[in-house]
Amino acid sequence: MHLDPWWNPAVEDQASDRAHRMCQQRPVTIYRLVTQDTIEEKILALHAEKRELADSLLDGGEMAGRLDTEALLRLLKGGV
């Protein structure tokens, strides 16, 4: 169970994957418990943005070029 999402989704994914490798004979189910209107919910939204950006960059997409001034200001203020 993931009760506290990490800022870096790749690290969280690695922890989940590790559970599958530890001599498991049956499927492992990962649950993420997140309370509504909390910082954790914002972190999960940030995860989605990071994954979309990474997928776009790896696919040769142009998402990185779509970062505008408003988005930069939100990042500097710590918002999602």
C-alpha cells in the first residue's frame, strides 16, 4: 500500500516493482490511498504531468515546447 506518494513517480514505481520481484508466486496488487483535497492529491496530479512529459519526450513529441509563462510561474510558486 502506498499511503504517502513520493514526488518522483519513478521512485514510487520502482518500490512497487520491487514487491513483484521478492519471491512472489502470485500477482501483487498495489493500492494508493489518497484523501481528497490534500497535498497528496496534488502530488498525484504532478505524477500524471511528469509521466505525460516523459512519454512525450521519449516519443519525440513537442510537449516540452508547450511550457508557457503561466506554467513556469506556477512551477516557481510550487503549484501544480
